[in-house]
Amino acid sequence: MSNSETVVTSDSETMLKPGSLSVKRFLNYLKGDRVIWIITLLMLAFSLVTVFSFVPVLVKVEGGTPFKYLFKHFIYILISFAAMFWVHRQDPKYFSQVSKFALILGIGLLLLTLLLPNEVNNAKRWIRVPFIGLTFQASDFAKLALIIYLSRQLVKRKDQFKDWKEGFVPIVLPIVLVCGLIVKDNFSTAGIVFMLAIGLLFLGRFPFSRILAIFGMAIGGLFLIVLLHKAVPDLNLLPRYTTWENRILNRMDTESNVVDNAQAVNAQLAIYNGKIFGQGVGDGKLKEYLPEAYADFYYSSFVEEFGSLSAIVLTMAYLILLFRIFRIGLKAENLFETYFCIGIGMLLITQASVNMLVCTGVFPVTGQNMPLLAMGGSAMIMTCMAIGMVQSIAAKQEKGTKKTKEESGDNQLINEDE
């Protein structure tokens, strides 16, 4: 009786000790790679600080208070974490099984965006969710669906790649449809998705001659659409073409287009103003002149307030995520899981890199935000779902390793008995 009382007392004291259950007990509910979990959760938590600090320009334009946008962002984080947690508990085989349905749904959402667009920041790429008033960007779901689908098809049709009907069309047509539907209002995202798809095809040993053919068709198709847009402007095939053209020209000749290129100039000045240790949380000044300091120009605002040393830490965090995701993919039991993990890793690092390159003036201004950090509901939810799927694969590997160790331990005991 005394022993049991001692145990209960000990447990009670442990329960009452501050922080005794914190990280270790919480992580016991999370399967998969713990490093990925820690980095992901830290980024989600840190995004609350930066979003609250970076939204003054949004308050000026749309009204409200910073707390309004902070609360909205917090709700998106809760939804994202719930989605990630639920997905990471599923068997990875289901992802492969629903790949075709996910692709059809993604293309359907993109078509719905064309028919019932909701304009935000002069771009009609959002769908407004009925009753709750939140917006959803269909391309965020479509690019994840395409990665799942291609990963599945590269395994399923690996012996049919040279067959145009059975090996070429089923793989290439979805790429054309998804990128073609996205490019109308979001050229940068379409370009990233296209290059990511090409990378997966190359990884899956798709014939190089066919990959070159896809490149040729893409360039020729885009050139034809641009010619039609210029020849018959009333069709409005590319409503944001003028914006793309101006951004490229302004980037090529910054000195003659200081006013038109003010966004990019202010972004670079914000980085310069941050110096080594930054201006401090909430003390950045140039973020008030960046139209989307909380999204497209996140990196500039981050460096201004937290400094270049923190920027190095941020870059390392993304590289560690990339390394851990690739590591999970290379340890996977089947090629579908390998292709999927590598596709997700490339997508995350590409989006983060483009945001950094735009803010530093290397790339023209474009609309790619920082994964897991920038304000944006659909982007954050889809990113967390993708990470959850990677963690599901990692959890499967972890379970298999544990089972192997148990079996080897049992065999050792049997041998000792003999």
C-alpha cells in the first residue's frame, strides 16, 4: 500500500511540476521525425509574432486592428495543425490510392476559380468559402494533388514511358492542365509547379527526349497565348500580362523606373536597415511601405526587425527541413513515397528561396510567400498537410524499424535458449 501511495504521490508531483509534461510528453503524441515536428511547430508559433508585427500596412488599407488579423491567422494555424495531425496518423498507402481523385478535385477547383473568381490584390485566384467568408487559393491544393498524382503514375507506368498513349499522355496531360489553369493569374506559381513536375519526371527516369518535348510544348504554348493576347486584347487571355511585363522590365532597368520599382527598392532597403541584429520586434519602419510585408515581402520585413544573423538561422531551418524530408524519402520502402517526399521538399525550399530572391532583388517581384511563416490560410493549411503526409511516411518507417528490432531481439532470445 505504501509503495502504491508513493507511486501516486510521485506521479502527482510530476504532473504538478511546471514544464515536466511539456515538450517530451507532447511529442509522444506526434509520430515521425521529431526534428521536423519541432521546426514546424516553432515556425507556426513564431508566425504569430511576425504577422502581428508585419500587418500595419494591411490595417491602413483594409481597416481593423492588428489583433483582428492575428486572431484570423491563429484560427488558420489551429486548422493547419489539426489537418497535419490527422493526416500524419493515416497509412501512406491511402495517399497513393486517392491520387487520381485529388487531381480531379484540384482541376475542378481551378476551373471553379475561373468561373467564380474572388479578386484579392488585383488577382482573381481565390475562391470564397460560403457562409464563413474565408478565401481559398485553389492552386495551393492543385499543386499538392499534382505531386501525389505524378508520384503515383511514375511508379505505375514506369514500364510504359515510351508508349505515347499509355505512358506519355496520362502523365503529361495533368501537368499541362494544372499549369495552364494556374498561369492565367499566377505565372510564378505555374512556373514553379511546372519545373517541379519536370524534376519529378527526371527523377523517375522519364525519357529525356520526352522531357525536352514537354519543354518545347510549354514554351511554344505560352508564346502562342501571348501572341493571341496581344493580337486580340478583348479576349483578355492573360489579364495580368501587363503586370508581369512591367515587373520584368522594371527589374532590368531599376534606375529608370524607381517609382514603378518602389516595392523592390523598399524591400532591399529594409534588408539593409536590419543590419546584423535587426531593429527589434515591431520597430521596423520600411515594412509600412511594403504592400505585403506579411506575405510576398516577408523576408525583407523579417531581416529588418530580426537582422541578418536571424536570417541565417531561418535559412538553416529550411535547409534542415529539406534534409530531413529527403532523408525520409530516401529511406522509404517504395518509390511512390520517395518521389512524394522529394517533391514536397523541393516545393518548400523553392517557395522559400523565391521569396528571399525577390526581396534581395535577384528575381522580379512575384507572389510567393514564406512557407509556415507568412500570413495566408490555404497556403499554410496545404503546407501543413504536405508535412503531415511526410510524417506519416516517417511514422511508418519508425514502426517498421521498431518491429524489426523486436523480431531480432526475440530471435536472439531463442538462440540463447537453444
